Amino acid sequence: DIQMTQSPSTLSASVGDTITITCRASQSIRTWLAWYQQKPGKAPKLLIYDASRLESGVPSRFGGSGSETEFTLTISSLQPEDFATYYCQHYNSYSFMHTFGQGTKLQIK
Amino acid sequence: QVRLVQSGAEVKKPGSSVKVSCKASGGTFTSHAFSWVRQAPGQGLEWMGVVIPMFGSVKYAQQFLGRLTITADESTSATYMELSRLTYEDTAVYYCARELTGTSAFDIWGQGTMVPVSS
């Protein structure tokens, strides 16, 4: 099975900062990767899919990059509403299987 | 606007089963696959399985084989998740989620259903 490892587990930053979260796959997953934002008590929200495609309605300060085994989520000019937990997800459109990373909590410094 | 509306919270006893529903409104039900994801208190997201109504097929994560059943009813645009032989470790919020056409990322999520397992 493919394992997804996110780092860091926790990240402290200030409003206006630019941050990067990394997600590594245990083997090549091409660009079959999504990023989600989750706030307490709420369902996750899709931000990025296919590693770098911005979901409709998501602000352009969110960006995704990477392929094969290493991926990054970058948030530029952090806004107060961006402090949340972020998850990466590998999906396989042929096997219909999914795997989530363990999450990164972005908190205010 | 497409929405997924889930059934309400249920308290369950160890050893029992739970069945959660997820009804889709808007969109074309059979054009999408629907997954179930759970989240234990304070923990991350765990994918459980998927139903693909167009093909009438299902896939389950290994750790749930034998006690998870996911079904879909095209006539009501609903999907169901039934988990049996519940233990305290099954206490979680259970979400349904729709796969985005052309990819398999989850673009629409239900509001979540809390299932506490308690004696």
C-alpha cells in the first residue's frame, strides 16, 4: 500500500507569511494528489487537485506543485481564515483507492 | 447547487451495527463515485470505501473488509454506509464525499454524522 507522509505536523506562522507544507508518497503517484483544508467541526474543503489544479472558488494564494513522490502546498500572504488543518490525499482513478496524509495543523504564531 | 445531506447522529453499543445515509441533491448521481471517510476525535481522515453507481461496484479499504457495506440507490440519489461489529475505536464522525468528474478528488462533502460507541 502507498503511504503518504506530511510534514511538518504543526506549523506556526503569522498573518502575511508564506508557508509550505510537504507531502511525500512511498512510491510514485504521478500527479494523483489533492489538498484539503479542514476547520474544527467542519467537513474538509477541496483546495487543489491533480497536484496543482486550483479548485473553483479557492483563492489564488493557494498553490500546489510536485509530481511522482514529492508534493508541496504553498499558501502566500496568510490570511486569518487560513489557520486550519491541511491534509494531502492520494487517489487512484483506476483502482478507486484513496490514502490521506496525517495532516498539518497551521496555527497562529 | 450540489449538496450531500447525511442522516443524524446515532449512539451505538459495542457489537452493534450502524447505517448512515447520504442523499445527493443536484447534479447527476450516476456520473460520480461516492466515498466514505471517517475521523476519530482529534485524529486525521481515514478513507473507508467507495461506491461507483455507474458500474454498480464497490471498493473497501483493507482494514474494513468483512464488516463494511456501502450501497447506492439511484432512485433516491442516496448512498449508505453500514459498519458492523462496532467497537469503541469506531467512535468517529463519518463523512460521505463525491468524487470530482475527471479526477478522484472529493469536491463535495456531507456535513458529517457523529457515531459515538458507548456502553
